[in-house]
Amino acid sequence: ISYEDALRHADSANEVRLRIKLAQGGDAHTLSAGMEGVELIEQ
């Protein structure tokens, strides 16, 4: 399945992107750089 197909058919495209990034590994700095602008909202 292609990356585009995975995003198109996912319930949450953002979750798919995050899972792919985490599966690829990388250092903490690289992973945290991809989270810039992310906000947590308490419910």
C-alpha cells in the first residue's frame, strides 16, 4: 500500500503520519522537530 493510499483510507491521517515517523526511528531531536506547533488541549 502506498503512503498516499494509507492516508486516504485512514480514519486519522495524522495518526498514520505519526506512526510512520515513529516506525522509521530517528533521534529525539528529529522527532520533536516534527511536533512543532502541536498543542495539547485538556477536555
